[in-house]
Amino acid sequence: MSIRKFACVAALACLLPFVEARAYEWHDSIEYKAEVGTTLSGGAHTPFWLQSNKYGFSGLERNNLWLRVGAFKHIDEAPRFSWGAGVDLGVAHRMQSTFIPQQLYAEVRYRCLDAMIGAKELSDGFLDQSLSSGSLTQGWNARPLPQVRIGIFDYADVWGCKEMFAVKGHIAYGMFDDNWWLNRWANPDYRYSLNTLYCSRAIYFRGGNAKKFPLEGELGLVMDTQFGGKTWIPAEGNREGYWEKHPTYLKAWAKAFIPTAGGTDTAPGEQTNVEGNFLGNWSMSLKWQDPSGWMVRLYYQHFFEDHSMLFFDYPWKDGLYGVQGKLPANPFVSDILYEFFYSKDQAGPCYWDHTSVIDYQISARDSYYNHYIYNGWQNWGQAIGSPLFISPVYNDNHRLHFLHNRLISHHFGIKGTPSRQTDYRLLVTWMRSWGSYTLPLPHPEENFSWLAQVNWHPQSLPGWNASVSLGMDHGKLLGNSFGVQLAISKTGWIK
């Protein structure tokens, strides 16, 4: 799309916020949002925190533009039965695609039971999306996956526990929707997969009630699987490239739900381990919420690939370690966060599948987010979990592979509300990468990235928000970049 055409569409869309609207109760109305924005940057690419953790609605190329319009009917938690729906569309210049159908979904709720179909921006809700570097499995860095999801999406109190114990969880099946992009971006000299299917299941428990006692604990398990589809096998020697299909019959869907070894119609590695790409994480936290307004929360996320570190077969060295504090109301700082991320171990440097000669199994060298058949834990080139595993979209050779999954990181976040009309956040991240066990770096590479964002929402213009963000990268890992991101949005209600 040319800049002239983009400007015409943007001008027409900017008239939407001026349609007749009144402030009705949210559960009685349709919420609309229109946004126009641009990122101007110099250097290697768009700075890391100006394009990461935006549900994939972003662009790595410098100097991009976007227009986004959405309408949403939210679920009302008060009645026994309620329904919701949403449509969220965008057009962009210098992003992965010109037209972006970001969200399109419908959902229903009966009591605490939920069902949803379509693509909706979701997360596990375990971390602070405004400050955290990102969840290890179900983060907010990639475009949402089309799926059918059922479960208890929000915590529901367990009967008879006097509001001291709650549970939530889900089961979902879906499909990756990045075929169009893969066919245009992926390098045919390397493997890549199309029509990949998806299975997700999760359960979380929460103990305690801050209204009765300040201490709360949380424990969750998330498991995801990529399966089905077909994989391009590149040419080698005198052999031509070809497509290899993977099982999609009912048994394959069942094995995606309960990870078990594949049959004779799968690759040898699938027969030895589990069918498909199986991964997930454990999440656990303790929170002290003082009635005076103070809050301290300690949390830990442990990532696993296959069965090797699902339990305690190997030491749990890798993970995301975090602490977040909330201060009593003040005009300077409301939240402070620090996270330490470590992924160098991956159950160790050795791997061996047992054979009749050496009947011993060493399930190490997990190569987080990668898989030898599938495209890895990414959608449209962006990591579905934490962006700290540098996404394949950064790869100059267009290989769908996470080249940097053995790394450490220190991440800081601060946010506050100086006035009723302004709020801000600051993110600072330092990373050091050793590459991967398969493709180690000759020397570790480092990177320093930061973000400074200010939002202005004037009281005289209800629903309007102007955002200014500055971002910078410095180091060999990502290259040197500096940029500014400007966005204006209008949110309101239509009866």
C-alpha cells in the first residue's frame, strides 16, 4: 500500500470517533476503538521494545504506519448467561502484511463456564503485561491464533472453600494462520511447515483471599502442542525438495492432548519421544497485599520441552524469576518490577535416544522454541511466548529458527500516574546470548534495550489518548537502533 493510499484510508477512518455516541453502561453497549500511529526509526530496525509484546501488530522494518479500527461487545459477568464478540482490523505499511485481521471472535458464558471461537488477544494472566518481559509460553508477542476454546477463563471460587480457593483453566484446538506470510518469507533452503494445528490446555489454582488475609498463592500448568500439517523438505544432493505430510486423523488430535509417542507413519524422532512439538511451563507465585496499598509479589516460571523437564528428571535451573512491588497511591511511581531470565542449561548439553546397543536415555539439549519438523513456537515470525528468545523475523537468511535460546537477561520496569491526564512506563533490558547448543556463538553477544512511553488522555476530551514512545537498542545481538513511536486513539461506546 502506498503512503498516499494509506493516508486516504486513515483520514476516512479518523472520522469514526465522531459518530454519535453516549456513555452507556459497558455491558449494554458496543465499545469502539480507532487508532492511527507511526514508528520512525534509524539504524538496524525498529527498536526492540517498540515492536515487541504488541500481539504481533507491529513491524520490524523501519518507518512503518498503521491504522486500526475495532468494535467489541464484552461479556457481562453479572447475569448467569452472557455473550460477547469482537472485530479488530488494521491496515499497515512496512509490516508483515498490509491488511491485518487482528481479532475476530465470538464467546459465551454460562455462570463460570466459557466458550470462545475465533482469534482473540489472550494471555495467561500470570504476569503484568505493561511491565513484564513476557510469559514463557502464552505471551502477548505474536498474533492471536484462530481456535475453539472452552473452560473457566476467569478464576471461579470452589464451592465449600469459603472463597479461599479458586480455579481456572481451558482446553483449545486451533490452527496457525501464517501460511500466506510463510510462502513469501521463508527460505526454501530450510525446512518450514504449513497448515500446522494447535492444541492448548491449562489449569491454574489460587489459594487465599486478600480480603480475609494478605497472603495469596498461585500455581499453574500450561501445555501446548503443534501437530499435523505438512513440512517442506528442501533439496539435498540429487534429491528434489518435497512436502512431507503429518497425521491429522482423530488419533493425532488425541495424542496432541495427551502427549504420547507417534506411530509408524511419523518421523523416527516422533516415535521415540512424543508426536508433535510439545512444550509448556509451570507458573508459581506468592503475593502479599497489604490493606494500606503495599503489594509485593514473587513469581517463577519454568519452561519445558517434551517430557524432559516437565517434572524433576533434571534440575530446574532455567526460568523467569521475578519480583513486583506496588506502592500506595502517589504521583510518581505505582509499580516496580525486576525479572531475571536464565535459559542456558536446557537439561544439559548431551542428548541420546536409547537404542538396542545403548539402552539409556538422556533427554537434554532441549533447544527451546525450536523443533526439527515444525516452525517452532512462533506465529508470523514472532515468538508466541517471550520475545527475549529473539524471534525468527530477525533472521536475515529467512530461516524459521530461534538462533538465540541460550541466554541470560536482567529486565526492569517502572510505571506511574503523575496526574489524572498522564501516565508513563519505563522498560530497561540487558541480554547476553550464547546462541544455541546446535549453533553456538564464537563469542557471547550482548544487547541493551530501553523504552520510555508517556500517554496523555485529556479530561476535556473523553476517550482520546495520545502516546509518545522512545526506544533504543545498542549491542551486537540486535544492532544499534533508535526510534520514536506516535499514536492517537479514540475509545467510546455506541448504544
